[in-house]
Amino acid sequence: MVLKKLELHNFRNYQARVFEPEASGNLIIGPNGCGKTNLLEAISYCGIGRSVRSHKDVEILALGAQEWMVKAEFNKDNGSRLELSMQWNEGKKVLKLDGVVARHLSSLFQNVKTIYCAPEDLVLINGSPRYRRQFFDLAISQIFPEYIHLLRELYHIVAQRSTLLKSDFDRDQKRAWDQSFIKANREVLGYRLRYLKLLNDLIESGPGFISEQGYRPIFQYHPMVRDWEKMDSDTQMGVLLKLEIREKQWQRNLVGAHLDDYDIGLEGRAMKVYASQGQKRMAAIALKLYQASLVQKVTGIKPVLLFDDIFAELDTFHSARVRDLTDPRDQIFVASPRSDVGANWLGLKVLKGFGESA
């Protein structure tokens, strides 16, 4: 798909701006603090329905404004056009697709695909399990939008079960929530393991990219309880019964997909511990690029790629590998404070209108 027009109102430093990007790709060049990241954030918002930088939509609001809005026009890969608008006002957000209010986020995930890459993605390797869960949950949702509903159901059950553990619960009521908890976990785990197989198969079939030696990372799933994903429902219920006293003592869930982690290995060793900073940075970028490939392979939709100053910490070899791993058919946005970054992206044009008064 191709972003043809983007209109911003009171979105961070953009009070009223219209951009018409090139289908072949766009360079966004300007000094730090001029709004490059804000622009890419707005484009990304069109694909995931939330900010890649803030947890609260009110933080996007321009100083002194009461509401913000993003409007976008896309040319879809089947030749049709999609109009999207996202409006926030007094804590309420309204999403419209072709003028019709979309009440479920899955509607957005079914239609628009954006992949955002930034230096902060290094937390996917070095950071806590929460960051990896967030990435993979988003990645799975982009390919299988129905996963969003399953994930929400899991977290609802987790919250209800946690509340129950803080009370003098009825044993039959606890068993009912345990059964719902097991079912929700199995459904979420099924999608997570399915996605990891797709990802690892794609990496194995492609070229190495982590270093000049051509290393490939391997992604594995690590549940809180060993082999939890391999157990049947009765065995999982037995685990919950054994944990019941401890969970009651801690007043929270001690097992489940909401606590699980992913391990990223390189040559049989954990990247978080043994890989160099350059290898980690490249692995994080490549993970996003392989996500883009999976989106197109599974859904048939070409995603919009957003590169937010990711080349400052990469050497010449790895910068070239990023370009080589990028599908030239995808619409690409490259933001950087350095004008010479365009030398590695021949064919991309400087985005018209950027850098003018916002």
C-alpha cells in the first residue's frame, strides 16, 4: 500500500499541515527537534492506532489545543483507495475508515500496515520481557488481527483472576476462572508459537545479516513454567493447583502468557548477554524488516516502512545490509539529520513541504 496524503492538525508541533509523499520513497532531512519523529509517529499511528512514543494520547496534543486529528489517504495494493481519520478530543478517540466509524482496532489492523524502526528498538534485545511481549503481540496482530481479541480476553481474565486472589474466594469460582485462564492462554500461545515458526523459517531461508560472517538469529519462546506450552489442559490445571497457595500469598498470577518472554540467540548463545552492541542493533532492525516481509507474505499487503534515524550508529556494511533487506516495492520513509544518508537510498526523494513552518 502507498500513503498518498497525510493531514495533521494539532499533532505535536504540527498545527495544520498537509504532506503528499512519493510512492517511490521519501527522505525527511532536518536538524534534531524539527519534527521528523513526530511526522513518522503520525504515519505509524495510522497503522497501529496508538503512539509509538507515548502511552497517553493527550501527550500528542499541541500546546493550547483541545483536540488533534490525523487524516490519511492510501492507495491499496488492489487498486482501491482508503481514507482514514483519527480524532482525539477530551479523552475520546474516534477512528473512521472511509467515513464509517470503526469500533474495533482489528478493523485498522486488517487494512493498514506500518513498520516503525528507531534507535530505541535496542530494548527488544537488552530490555525487559515487557518490551519483547509488546513487540511480538503487535507483530502477530498485524498478521492475524483476530489475535487482538484473544489478547484482550486473556488480560481481562488475568485481571479478574488477580482480583479473586486478593479475596477469600470460593473454590468453585476459582476453578471456573482457572479454566478460563487456561483456555485463553492456550489460544494466545497458539498464535505466538505459530508466528515464531513463520519468523524462524523466513530467517533460515534468507541471507545472514547480523555480521559479515552472515550470522542468523534464532527466536525461542520462554514460558514462566518450563514446557507450559506443551502441557495439556489437565496438566496445566495441576500446575495452577500447586501454585494456588503461593498465588494467594502474592495475590497475583504467577504463570501465564502475560508474563512469558522470548529469547533471541545467535550461534547458540543469548544475544542479550554475548552479542556486541552493533550485532544487537542490527538484530533489532532486521527483526522489524522480517516483520515487514511476513506482513506481505501472509496478508498480501505491502507495509509502509518508517526508518527514524537508525543509521547514525551503523557502519557502512550494516547500513548497506538494511538497504538490501528492504523490499524496493515498499514505500519507505527515511528520517535523518544528515543529508548524506540519501546516498544509500538512490531513488528516494526529499519530502516536499517538510522543514517549512509547522
